[in-house]
Amino acid sequence: MNQEKILITGANGQIGTVLTEALQERYGVDNVIATDLRQPEHQQGIFEVLNVLDGEKMDHLVQKYNVTQIYHLAAILSASGEKDPRGTWKINMDGLFNVLDTAKNRNVSKIFFPSSIAVFGKDTPREFTPQNTVMLPTTVYGISKVAGELWGQYYFEKYGLDVRSIRYPGIIGYQSLPGGGTTDYAVDIYHKAVKGEHFSCFLKEGTTLPMIYMPDAIRATIELMEAPAEKITVRTSYNLAGMSFAPEEIAEAIQRNILSFQVSYDPDPLRQSIAESWSASIDDNQAKQDWGWQPEYDLETMTRDMIMNLEKKYAVV
Ligand code: AKB
């Protein structure tokens, strides 16, 4: 096998921070090029400043490092996106086109493009949302993800570019913080609980959403990218499920470990309406069938692991 050289955009983000380390461990520190708008405080390995709107610099970096794969994580998420719809469209779409065109023109053979449950909308079946279903999203982020999925498929069919994608649920992890999403409360709640603070939730009780624990999300991403090409039957994006819960259910799971933890509900209208337009649970049988996907964590096992790791983190700070 030729030595892969992997470039990651948005490497300082919630997923990027953890995925960069996982790819460094798997492919070697010198074979992973982390990029983002700013140099992070702590960075092991190769880092380059890159704005994904700068196609020339992207092209230069791809040539400089002989990049063979790009994980394109840089994007504006659902809630932030609504504050600047045109700006979000530009970053999410032009950034993707720069990646697709650079890959097509150079020696890049594989692309990972993260999609999201944000592709679904009010007309989508909310429970056990099928792989192929109505996709009429209400956010600019969701619209950009539907369009991105279709462009990925287009570049695969027209130019043979091996673009692979997952529709991530909300991702929960202790290593990094999300920013600007609708599912972010499910990370923040653990930080407040471990610090002994009260948590005010921006979603109402009963707002069930699909979520996944970070180790499962990272493993799914790498498993999809390493699957033989003939196993990949979906060239838009794969549904992926981990678990589903409402705010009061995650709060109760935390309270079983931290008895004094208290939560109140103060719904934010924007994020509440976005959450209500998304699925509550996801049918991911296609991913299971095609490349053997299996989640490992449920709400209880994730909660114990999150609390244990955050307790360690706050103890050393
Ligand atoms: C968000 O809440 O915007 C993201 C997502 C589900 O894509 N976490």
C-alpha cells in the first residue's frame, strides 16, 4: 500500500481535534497535515494555517505534501449559520468546491465530507428516519449539507473521485467543545455537572435527538474511509446512529452518577425550532450492511466515560 498523506480542514474543531490525533496514531504523525484558520495552542505534528476559501493555498499545500486524502471538516454549523445565511452558504459550499476541485486536479484519491442529520426537515419521518427519504431542511447549514452530498456524488460519478460521507448525529466528547450547533447542549451539560454547577438547557424537555459518542463517531469515519470501494453503495451520505435521548434523559443519566446535579429548562426559540425539524432516531442499516458499522456506546456507558474523563481533566487544570 502506498503511504497515505492526509490533509484535514477544520482540524481545531470539535471533531477535527480528535480525528487528527486518531489519524496521526494510525498513519503516523508525519503523514497528517492539520489545517485551520489559526494555529492551535497545543499541536503535535504538522500544522498549516488554511482558510478553506483560499483555493490557491489549498492547492499549494496539497502539492507541497503530496496529499492523497482530504478530510474536509471546516463548516459553519446549524445555529451559527442562521445568523449569517449567505456567509454560511459561501463558506460551506465554496470551501467544499475548493476541496473537490483541488482533489480532481491533483493526486488526491479520497475525500471525506461530513454531512449531518440537519439534511432532514419537518416532512421527513421523525422516527427511525430511512436512508432514502424526504430531505427538505429548514436551515442554511442543512441546505448546504444536502447540496454537498449531491455534489460529492456528482464528482464521484463524473470524475471518479472517491468521495465518502456520513450524516453525523450530535457528537458528544470530552476532548473538545462544539461551537454553534443545536446539539451542543449535550456536551455542555457534562461540563457543568462535573464542575458542580447548575445547567440551564436551551432545549425543552421531550426534544429527542440522535446523538453519538465521539469514539464511535471517529471509528465510523475511519471504518468508512478504509472500507473497500466496492462496498460503498451510497455516494451521497450514510445515515449513522448511536443513541437517541431527550434533555431530561441525559440529565437523569448524569444524576445517577452525580446525585446533586440540577437542571432547568430555558428554551432558545431558534435552536428549539431547529431541533424540532430534525429526526428523533435514525435507521442506519445501510451502513451496517455495507461496511459493518456497529455503535459501541449507549447513554449509560457514554455518561460514565464522559464523567470519568472530565473529572480527570478538571482535576489537572
Ligand atoms: C449541529 O447541531 O449543528 C451539529 C449537527 C447535528 O450537525 N452538531
